Amino acid sequence: MLPKTPDSADRKKATLYLIHVYISTHPKAWLIFSILILQLLLLFMVHSLPASVSLRHFSLPRNPVINNSSSGDPCSSGKVYVYDLPPMFNSELSSSCQDLNPWNSRCDVLSNGGFGRRAIGLDGIVPKSLIPAWYWTDQFASEIIFHNRILGHRCRTLDPSSASAFYLPFYAGLAVGKYLWSHSTTHDRDFHCEMLLNWVRDQPFWNRSNGWDHFMMMGRITWDFRRSNDGDWGSSCIYLPAMRNITRLLIERNPWDYFDVGVPYPTGFHPRTESDVRHWQDFVRSRNRTTLFCFAGAARLAFKNDFRGILLQQCRDESDSCRALDCAGSRCSNGSSAILEMFLNSDFCLQPRGDSFTRRSIFDCMVAGSIPVFFWKRTAYYQYEWFLPGEPMSYSVFMDRNEVKNGTSIKRVLERFSREEVRRMRETIIDYIPKFVYAEPKEGLGGIKDAFDVAIDGVLRRFREQWRYKW
């Protein structure tokens, strides 16, 4: 059984999707519209509230910490307090790694602070000095990576009274992952999340805001935590009442949920220094790419008119311009030297949706300096707004999947881009590579912000804006 994603024919969600598109493409018009709507709402509230109603729920909670320092202060948006959770919510889950998967142990993929096993077979593919910065990192290891990094973050505080944000280092993905492929009960799948929320509701700083200033990293896609009915996939963690106000960092978000924030899937590159980043950027910039486009993926034979099968076939039919890597089985799991080399040698990489709307390959592709070709806008454009350029066409190509199904040649479309256009798109991607990777040092890279830094900065900024609005 695969996770259920929203039906694109659903009228309500389609309407919201169109609004989201309009917002992204007409920001000035949306700003004017928002001001008018806000004025109407305030006018309605003033006229509809009886005189005896207290306005205390619209005031700032006691003891909020809003730092109004200049932008030169790295913690001008506030500081983060990391809860010391009972070990059942994190360390005990990771230490029982041999029991997290019904087929094999997960201990290797959770090793090295979540980076997994060190990469092998990269001689001659990446610069020798950068090989130690590469691991075969699991796509669902973000919870451990974030936990390790936040403990060394420059804006972490040990004094909760001075914090403006509270991090819950709960390994929600590990907690539910062990039950997704077995005949488990709904109690099993919800147990850890329910216990965590019971625990945090007893904490004094939770009650300050009812969770508005709390956040967590949930290391799987949002649909794994959105079970509506007992017989459906995943847990119902996100639907539990206490989760309502918690900001959730996820590798795939629900575009219609304000509290979901999409963050990059972890790739295999974990730079140790600023120099590693610059060296890698120079390497992919100067790479001699001999293939127009490529595709790594497996056909889904169980699906009628499977789109990935169509891409594989087009690639095989254009073997002079395209290289395909059939990922049937687990041969592409957590990356491989063959995938990396293919992306490094290709101008473009085809990125259809995976089991859900996103896939890790998006970031593997861009880290290698290859230009992604998307067929669903929700694969990236409405997922990772904090991490990707605001103008989609500056770094990617979008093709209507229905046109491809009806015979449009991908090769002919991509051949229309001039070498200068390709160079400009690649240069944009190269500039953004730091935002796609998770650095190895717990304290980060100093002068360069990686994906973790961007995520934490975004959360702190969001909480600061929320407090100001409430005030």
C-alpha cells in the first residue's frame, strides 16, 4: 500500500492550488488584496464582538522574547531551546535500529549522526579531496541530522525563558516507519506521537503559546502522518489536536497547511568546510557534460500508462542524447556512484513525481549541477520556497506531462535551449547548492548557510512575525 495523496480533481483543493499559483506570480496584487481582506475582517470583528468579550486571546503571551537587534546579530530573530525529551522519543528509537524495518537492519543508514555509511566507489568521479565529504545518506534520516545539528547551533539557549522557539527532537518518522510495512494496529502507529504530545502539554513553556512557538523535524513525507481512517496508511499524528499549532519541517509538505514547511531531502554530500562547498561548486561548474538529459527511476508496471515507463522509453529511444538508469529493486537506494556520475555528465535530469509528489532525486540532481525537468508543479515549486529561487524557470524546465504522454519529444524541447540559457540555469543552481546540503560540523560552515541553517532561520523569522502580528 502506498501513501495516499490528495486527488487533483478535488474542487476545493484545486481552487486553493490556483490561488497559490496566483500568489506566486502576482505578489503585488496579492498584497493589495490581503490588506483589503484584513481590513474587512477587522471591521467585522469590531462590529460582531459583544462589549463584554475579553481581548486577552489577541494579546502577546507573557515573557515572549523578541530580539529587535540589527541584522548583524546572527540571533536577531531569537534563540532556540531544545527539549531534553525522554529517550523513548528519540535515542531508544535509533538504538533499536535493527528492528525498524521488517526486511533488514537500519543501523548502517542511521550511523555517523544520520549521514549513514561513507560513500565508496567515487574514485575518478569526484575530486579525491572531497570523497570524505560523501556518504550514502538515507532519505528519511533528517530527524537525526537536525537533532545533532541543533545541539550545536549558535542560537541555541539552555535557558527556556530566553527562547523564542522550542525544538522537539522527536523521531516521528522512525516511530511510525517500523509499522508502515507490517500488519500493525492504529494504536501502534499513533502511540509515540500521542505520548509525546501528552508529555509536552505538561511543560510550562508550551502553555505560554499553546504550541505556536514549538517546532519539530518529521523525517518523512507529510502524508505518512495524515491517516484519516483506521484502514488508511500511516499515523494520524498531524491530525491530533495538540499538533495543530506546531510547525513541522518535512521532506514533503502539504501545500495547503501553513504549519507544514518543506525542507530538502538529505543528499550524500556533507561538506566539512566552506572550502569544500567552493571546491564542489567549481568542480560542477567546469564539468564537461556529454549527455543532453538523463533519467534515474523505475517503471511502475502495476500502473496503467505509467509515466515513468514513458520517460524510460523515450530515453532509450533517444540513446544518443539520453542516458537512463533503471532503478528497479533497490539498486538506486540512498544514491550510488552510477547515479552521481550520470547527473554530473548530463545537462538536464528528468524529475517526475515519485510515490508522492516529490523525490530525493531532485536534490541529487541539482547538487551535481544538472538542471531538473519537472512534470508536476508540486514536485518542487510549492514545496521548498525557502530553498529554491523564486523564479522557477531560472533553474528548471517545466513540461506538461499530458503533452509528453501524447508524444511530445523531450529531446526536441530541451534542444531548443541555447548553450547560454543552459549555462545561466546551471549557474543559478550552483549558487544555491549550499541551501540543498546538510553540513557535517554541528556548528555549521560559518560564513555559508546550509539547508539546516536556512530552515532554522526561517522558523525563527516565522515565529517573530507571528508574535508581532499577535501584538
